[in-house]
Amino acid sequence: MSLLQSLRPGGRHGVPSGESRDPIGYLVAGLNRLAQSDVLDRVRLRKPAEQAVFTVTRGGFKTLTAASRTFAASGRAGEPGVRAAPAPTPGVFDLTPTEDEQMLVDVVSEFAEEVVRPAAAEADEACAAPEPLLKASLEIGLPILGVPESLGGISEERSAMAGTLVAEALAHGDLGLAVAALAPGSVATALGLWGTDAQQQTYLPAFTGDDVPAAALALNEPTVLFDVLSPSTTATRTPGGYVLDGVKTLVPRGAQAELFVVGASLEGRPVLFLVESSTPGLAVEGDPAMGVRAASLARLTLTDVAVPADAVLGDTDGTSYAECVRLSRLAWCALAVGTGQAVLDYVTPYVKERHAFGEPIAHRQSVAFMVANIAIELQSMRLLTYKAASRAAAGKDFAREVALARRLCADKGMQIGLDGVQLLGGHGFVKEHPVERWYRDLRAVGVMEGSVLV
């Protein structure tokens, strides 16, 4: 009997009242609800017309942003919000996941295998994640993984390590769909990390409820030699707040998003701003890329977008923005590790079963060494990523660790994708096999900024 079939039911979000609301309980109970529904069948057996719900993205579109719900202002303006406590550190160098973290990996891995992987090819072709899959990701609690428990989430301590494990497990199913599923939770996590009391009370209830809004981090810009820490998008002070002008690109699910976290330069320093999609002056158009196509990437144009003074998320000295960039890069490292593992798991049996000149091609040293090198580099990527995640979760400085991890994951991740295509030969160039899609997705690790964070 599979894990999905063996899970027990519970109360709200599958958790019986009175029990501790931990990440494992939410995700396990959520998968139980998922197993009892017809979501799996709908994702696997959907009609081509249902797959193409957003095929307009492939050809491009340009329109106003989606009308957002009414986010009723609440909370105490200017007061600091709730912050999750740093995770305890054992004092020894041990990056082995804890028992709870391993359970988390097992649950999300099965979701990735049974729901995400079967939907990946058609989602990549349609440039959109199927709606049943996105709803299923909500049922297992992904949007509230980084939200403090006192605010309706499931995080008792900083969740960078748990988020890293989840991102890796989801990317093993498909990187593009992982980005689409993680995007709303990334905004919720940002609110949990840097939001004021008023911002948290205004926006987080939507993420902890049943109708979770699409939301996205918008840091990328379509400029040559783009430096994420020096955005071209500008924020100008006004008597009533700020006016934002600029263009953001590669925004996941941008046409659906109801809330954006936009990076802009304020008096020479990078700052994060909360911008609702109904704000006048916003326009969105399709921005399909080489990879990560299932995330429905879009371009966001801001023209004289007026936001109130309390729209600033975090500090105005650039520290919150810099931490956001680091946590985003950490997330992309985790996504690279998960996709790289998918490549390794696919090519290993392939080279053993593929025969040439009367023997498996795995018997050729050039092939065997290439597969072994993928495994070696993948493990180094994983260890550096886990080390950075563990320091982030403990509230320690992790700038050096995440810089090393990102450099390694960007370089070696792309090499793993290239080697995967090479090992399959002609099969690596056709869409019958998923390696060509993984190769395209892995190219994004060294290019994309923002979009997701842990």
C-alpha cells in the first residue's frame, strides 16, 4: 500500500483539533485529502483542451494585471510583525535531515512523483501549470510552510531547511511546476520574515485560508548585465507614499498574481515593495523563456504605480532586499539539486539498458565516468546547499555559503543537464525523453533571480 493510501484523515487541513500543527502533519494530512479526491485522475487524464488553458502565453499577450481581491487593511501600522524563532543548532557539522525533515521529503517526493512528473511535459508545452495540480499543492500546505504558527501557518522556527528540502523534492518532479507551486508561498514567507504587523494581518489570512491567491516575487529585469542588487526599477517618494516605474521580467504566474513583491531602487538602495495587482499603472504580458515554461512566466510593467507609505516590505537600507536575494538563490540551488537528481536517476538505468556493439553503453568508460561525475558533482551541490540552508534557518550569516552554493549549482547544474542530453545521444534531443526539458530548466539557475525563496 502506498503512502498516499495509508495516510489518515484529520480536521481542518487534515489536522485534528488540539494536535500540534507541524509541517509534517499538514503535508501528510493534505496528501490524505488528495488521495481521496479525483485530482490525480484529473491531472493525468485531462483533455488536451484543459492542458492549453494558458497556451496564449506561448504566443504572447499583453493586458492589465488580474483584478485582486480586496485585502482589508488590518493590524497595527508601523509595528513589527511576528517572526519565527531561529532553528536550534546541534553544534556539530551534520547535514543529515532530521527524522521529521526526512518524513517531509518522503511526502513531497511522492506528490512530485505521482502528480507533478506526469503533468510536466504537457505543462511545459502549454506554458502553464494545470489548475488541479496547483490546487493539490495548496492542499498539502505549501503556501504556509514558511508562515509562523501564530499567524495561521505551520512554522514554529525558521523554515529555510524545510523549504530547501521541499523545493528539491518538487524539482525532482519538474522544475517549472515546482516554481509555479512555490511562488505564492514565497510571498507568504517574505511577509513572515519582514512584514509589519499591519502587512501580516492584511495579507497573510488570504494565504492561510482555502482560496490562496497567486502571488509572485518580481526581481528580474530585462537589462543587459543585470545586477539584482542594483535594480533599474525606481521608487520615488511622494507625500502619500511612493511611485514605482520600471519593468520586471520572468515573473511566475504573473498574469494570475494578485500580489507582487517588487524590487526597486529607492534613493540608491534596493527595497522591496508590496504591490496589489489592481493598482493602476500595472500591465502584464507573456514572457515565455527557454526553460521553466510551466511557471507561466510574464513581464510586469510599472508605469507611475502609486503605492502607500506602508507598502515597503522590510527595511529601506537594503538589508531585507539582500536577504531576500540570498534566500531566493538558496531556493534556486535546491531546485537545481532536485532536477540534477532527476537527470541522474533517468540516465543511470538508460545507459545500462541501451545496447551498442553488442553490450550496454554503460560498459564504456567514457559513459561510466560521465555518469559517476554527475553523481559526484550533484552531491557537492547538495552539501553546499544544505549547509547554507542550515545557517539561514539558524539565523546566522550565510552570505558566503549561499554564494558558493549558487556558483557551483549554476555551473555544475548546467553541466549535468548537458551531460544528460549527451548520454542519451539522439534521444536526448527529442521531447520523447524529459532530459531535454531538464537541460533547458537547469539553464535558469544561473540567470533567474527572485521568483521563489525559502
